[in-house]
Amino acid sequence: MSERQALLAGGLVAYRLERARRRSIGFTIGPEGLRVRAPGWATLAVIETALRDKQHWIVRKLADVREREARQNAARIVWASGGVLPWLGQALTLRLGNTHRAPCIAGSVLEVGLPAEAPFETVRARVQAWMQREARLHFAARVAHYAPQLTVQPARLMLTSAATRWGSASASGVVRLNWRLLHYRPALIDYVVAHELAHLREMNHGPRFWAIVESVVPDHARLRRELRESTAPQWQ
Ligand SMILES: [Zn+2]
């Protein structure tokens, strides 16, 4: 393995070269940059020609990865006084060192109910437990709102914390909703609630399913796009 550089699309690009038992030269682009895996017969000249053949694709992919990393770093929640928690589409500022015993909202401040010197893991766990409690209440109220309109009744409502899914519904009537949705404005949460409840009538994403969603959330397409394009707050 060696660290090298190539001139691609007019700029210097660092890459990591690995020799591997394979027939062709392969490229992967991830958070650690460009990685090239090449068979033993491929000389550096051959490798650099292969890189130049794909230079525009490589440079564009690297920029995408860097941009995503920057967005995620910017979305990382700071678990200390002054940190910001996106909450129902608004910003709540965390405050430690108060006398409350349980988290509570005061204006745009979330009194966490921990001493100022609490370690960040403790702050995070406290806020998570609070958010999950609030999510249960919020979802129950929104399900109570939409279920009669859709003439469905979920057998059970459960919280999830899946990294990539906002909700799901099973044929047995179990509706799962992600508590992290409470970061987003209420209209987005409503869309996900209505979407999962609509699955209790149509277990697919066909035209009949979308007509059911549309009957209670007319602007579902726009909300869906907004949710997809948003950067989820990072809890690490
Ligand atoms: Zn669905």
C-alpha cells in the first residue's frame, strides 16, 4: 500500500494504492478519500491513465463525499450548555446547571436538569430519554387524529431509532415511528404518521396507497422531498 498523488481535472488528488489479486483496476471513494486497487501487472503509468479516464467522475464523487461530511459535522449536536437541539422544527438551546430534576422547556431553552459539569454522555442519554417520552405522546396524539379519518386502528404503536427509516407498518397492524422525527416540524411528522397509517389499508406504494395519503395530507410529495433532503441531526 502506498500514498500517491495524481493530477486529475486540473487539481492534485491524493490516493492510496493497494496491490490486489484482481483482473482490473478498481476505484472506491469514501470518507478516507480515493482508494485504488490494482493488479500486480499494472504499472503506475497504466494506473494513472485509468485514473485520468475517470477523472471527472472521481473529482465529482470526492467533492460529494466532502460536502456530505461537512454537512454532517455541522449537524452534530453539542451535548453541553449552549448546544442546540432541533425540536419540532425550532431550535432549543440546552442549559445545564439548573435545579430542575427532569428536562423541561422554558421558551427556547431546554433545561436539561443536570449539573453543569455533567459529562456529555449523561446529557445525551438524558435528552434522548426525554425525547423518546415526548415522541410517544406526540405520535399517540397524531395517530388519534389521523386513524379515524383513514378508518384504521393500529394494533400497536412502537418507537424505533433506525438510522435510515422514519417508520414502518406491518400486516399485523404494528406501526413503528422513529423518535428522531421530533427534530422536524410538525407537518413532516404528520406526513410520516399518515403514511404509515395508510399502509394499514394498502401495504404497497401504488396509486391507491398515495390516494389514501393524499386524502389527509394533500402536500405529501413536497413534505416527502423536504424530509429526504434534510440532514438529520447527528447524535455522535
Ligand atoms: Zn411506505
